[in-house]
Amino acid sequence: MEANMQKILAKADRRIKMKVFTGHFVTPHSHITRYLDMTTLKTRASEASAVAETLAQRYTMQTIVDTIVCLDNTEVIGAYLAAELTKTGIVSMNAHQTIYVIKPEIISGQIVFRDNYKPMLEKKNVFILMGTASTGESLENCYHSVIYHGGKVAGISAVFSAITKMDGIPIESIFSTQDIPNYASHKPNECPLCKQGEPITALVNGYGYSKLQ
């Protein structure tokens, strides 16, 4: 798997580098031809800070953000993003004038917020942050969960996104399919690699990958 890896640099900031693996990968919702390894972007302080800085530049001072919901292990980026948004003049309506950064549980594929998180969602302007938005299913689950808990989705960002909008809200991403040659996502029952008998390279999700060969 490592032999089929290349590094992609972000056009917006060349400090942001992502490893791209070629193969046959299975996600919880689809089969994909490229696995995007964001491990260092999510865990290395300098890189997470660069990602946050780049994403924060996409939003104007008119944007109101009370809470950032982090999916795909993006909490480190989320913390830096809260700081960057505050630095650029983004307003929070919270009484303490600071932004919450929270992570939901995922149980049987469903986004779950415990009762102690409800005050951070109800009547709040919520920003959703993801590592990868490929099919949009995880994002849609999170979007509806925020709405269910009385929140308003004020913005959506991802390190990589194969989709451009969710319910009319633009998805701001650092990388898109235009940056990843031959990136393709297929429903499991429509996967051409499966039909060609191509072995599965790895199982992947927001936490990382597990090789099968």
C-alpha cells in the first residue's frame, strides 16, 4: 500500500500536505479508489494550525459561530479553528464570548449528542468540521442531528470534500476532487473494482485504515 502513495500540497497553503494512497478501499458508506491520509494534519500542531488558518479565511466577520462540532477526529483542528475565527473577528453569541468545540459519539452509524452537550447546540449557531466528506452521508446525519437538538448550521468545512453543498450551505474545503487525480467513490453494489475482482486494500474511516493485504 505504501508503494502507491504520493503527497499532495494544498494550493491555498503549501504547509498543508496530504498523503494519497491508490487502491481499493472500503468506507462505512462506499468504496473509493483513493485513501486520503490526514493523520498528521489532525495530530501535528503546526499542520492542524495551518489547516485551521486556511479554513478561517473563508468566512466573513458577519458569520456567527457558537459551537464547532468535530467529526473524523478533527478536534485539534477544531480548537485551532475556534482560535482563528475569534482572531479574525467572528462573533460568538455565547455569554462567555468564546466558542465551544465538541465531538459527538457515533453509535451504529448514528450521530449522538449526550444531554450535557445540549446547551451547546440548542439555539446555537453551529459550525460542522469534517476530515472527509465523500458521499455526504455522515455529514447529513450530523446536520440533521444538530437541527434535531435545536441548533442552526452556520457553516460546514472539511479538509477534503467531494461534494459542494449540504441543504444549500456551501462546504468550504482545502482539497477537492480536482486535486486528487482519478478519485472516485461508488456505492458498494456498484463498485467497478469489485466487479473486476480487485482485492480490497484496506478498511478505512475517520480514524484511519486497517490493511487487508
